Amino acid sequence: MKTIKYFIAAIGIGLLTNSCANDLNTLPESDISGEQLNDDQSKPEKILGGIYLDLRSNGAGGTTLHSDFGIMAIKAGADLMSNDVIQAKNQHLGMFYNYDATNASNSASEIVWTTFYARIFVINKLLDDLKNDNSSKNRAIKGQLLALRAYSYFYLVRFYANDYKGHQSEPGVPLVLTSSNPNQGLPRSTVSEVYTQIAKDIEESIVLLDSFARPSRAQIDQRTAKAIASEIFLQTGDYAKAGKYAEESKQGVALMTENEYTSTGFSTINNPEVIWGFHNTISTMSIGNYYASFFSMFDNTNEGYAGAAQIYKLIDKRLYEAIPETDYRKKVFNGSQGAKYTFNGKTKNYPAYVSWKFKDPSLFEGDYIYIRASSLYYVQAEALARQGRETEAKQVLFEIASKRDKAYTLSSKTGSELINEIILQKRIELWGEGYAWFDMKRLNTPLERVYTGTNHTFGRFNLTPDKFRFQIPNKEINNNPQIKQNE
């Protein structure tokens, strides 16, 4: 797999070389070897810090585009492919919204592929060099690396393959698991094989992270690994494990208050719900470009692409109308009429259905939130419902829905109607946070943007879920004779 082995590896190592990670108290370094590790016992921790930093940096996907800024770019892009998130103009992340991103020649396909495979290559190299070191410190590093590899493959297989259920024997993605790979490249493993490895990695990481106390929420600890595991097992239909890990991960974590949810709670890692995120600073934001950032793209109140260039992000009209008036989450969206909105002393005119959920009072230095505890309530509720444990599922749903809407009452729904209610509540809660499209693909929900009164813009069309699969980028196809392209 020449592209993965050479092209992607060069990008990954290059980013590590030029990075810094003050929040982790680590300094990312370049390539590693067993001899170097013996010389510098802090080097594994430094390189791990570099991986975390790369996953939030401009250029993580191997391009200079402002749509290329790591995990948050990919989460944002995925949500723009759903029914729920709309982009006003066809610029930057618009390639996701209009589904150009799925084409092999589109830069988005390369960005997603490279963001994760570049990190996988570095992860494998470090795992290989640490395999005989069982010190407590390196045990925790191994746990984080395995969780990051599981997380990376979980994204890759959902983008480049069909959904797990009913497609287990179909082509997934190449499984690169060591730093020594054949020059002729690796073929695509099946969807089932990829998920088997993902499950193995994430469950091993949970064991290894048992006693790890992270210094920062930017690092993966056991709680984070369990959150990732809950989503993985929900995807594969292992609802007992999905519910178990969701409950264990969210246990003891407070939910956001109304003020936190409706003000600037989504721009700070000190949000009480944050399971995993990244604390941005002036130094971390200087890597790449201020404008190549999530808040530049999604904060409609700022001076970035969303606010100043009016590449607004809007909520789908149907979803907005489904939010009860008593639900304070409705306050973070404009209604059916244009409106004025004042933030940081500046008043602007906004169109109908615009979002102001993501507000960053700084100059695009807002923290990145990858996983919130809220998401785990919906994983657990759905997992319980699908096991026939509907009374418990309704109670879990009530615990969060009543927090957001004081008028909410315990659900009386059963069967598929209860599942639909859980998914609707999840769409409302996690709008713009990177969940909606993956759930559409998992639940076989079509894209339906053409309807009476639609407020969708240049991506106004309908698609069946079989069109949700990305093609593998041309660079990989051209350099790996073992890999076969998606139609």
C-alpha cells in the first residue's frame, strides 16, 4: 500500500515534527525507533501528544485547504451530508453538503482517508516499538494508541464501506496493523474483519487504561474509551455491550445547564459534559490558519467564514419545527423569520433557521469537543429499547429530555415509535456535532431534502442510503494495485 506507507506516512511524520502540544505537556517529535526510545524515555509520550495535536490541526488530511482541520472537520462534513444541517453557500465544506465529497477525485475523500491513515501509521510504529515495554506509563500510552486506532478505523469503515448490518462480507478498508507493510499494498479487508479489529483494539484499550489518570481531557482515558466502545457496539448491534459501556462512561458526569447550552458552552473544554476534546490556545491555533477551524466554519456570529463571509449553517426546517417551544435547545436556532442577533456587542441580521449554537467569543480559539456525555444517553436508551428493556430505555431518555425541556413527560411509546423518539431527541441534542449522517446510514434512512417548504440550498436533492459510501481517493487507487474501488 504505497500511498499509505509512504505518502501518508510522510504527512503524518511531517505534522508531528512541526507540532507542539502544550496542553498535554508534551512536544511531538519525528519518526521513532527502538534505539531512540531507549535513549529518550519521554519520546513515546511526546509522539502521542503530536498525534492528538495533529487530529485538530489544519493539514491533517494532507491538503492546504481550509476545510482540512482534523476530527472536527470530518465531523462537520459528515453532518452536512445529513438531512439536518444546511450550508448557505457552496464554498469550503460545501463539497460534503452537495455530496461531491464522495467522489474519488474530490479533495474531501483524500482528507478523510489521510487524516486517519496518517495517524494509524504513526500509531502502529509506536505500538511496535513499545510491544515489549509493560511499564505502567507505557501501558497507558498503549491503551491510548489502541483507542485512537480503533477510533480511526471506525471512521474509515463508515465512510468507505456500506453499513455493517447486511454488508459484513463486503469490502471494508485495508487493515494496516504494523509498521512493516508489503510494498505492493494491502487489499481491503471485509467490513466484518475491520469491525472485529476495531472491537479488539477498543476493548484492549479499556483494560490498559484501567488505572490511568489523564492530565487533560485532550487525552483518552478509560471513560473515553468506553464512550467510543459504546458507539462501536451500537453500530454492530451488540446492544448489551453498547448499553453497558454508555452507562459506565457517562456515570458521574453532570449535564450542561441551560445557560451553558445556550451561551458559549460548546467552545470550552470546561463544559461539564466533555468526555474528550482539545483545549485550543494561541499557539495551537497558529498551526495552519485561524480560518481553517471549526468555529470559523460553524460559528455564525464570528468574523470567520460562517459569520463574515455568510457561509451560514442552518437547521433543517422540519427538525426545527419538531423541537417543542418549551425545549431550551430551540433557543440556539432562529425561527422562520429573519432576525437580528447581538453577540460580543455586535448586532447582525440573520436569515431564517440560522444556528447560533456554536459561539466562540475568542478569535477562533474555542476548544474542540469530540464527545459529550449527552450522546451516551441516546446510545444507552436505544440499546436498551432494542433489547426489549423499554421501561429502562424510557427512563434514560427522560433523564436527559426532561433536563432540556421541563414540559417533557415520560414516553408512552413502544417498539419502533420509541426508537424514533430516541433518534429524534438525539438529532436535536447533537445537531452539528457529527452524529446525524452516521445514524442515517446505520438506520437506512434516506436523504430527503426535497419537500414542500424546504429550506435546503444548493444540496437540494434526495438520495437512497446506498449512495452514502465514499469512493477511495485516486491517490490510493493509483498507488495500490491490491485495492479495488467502490462503484
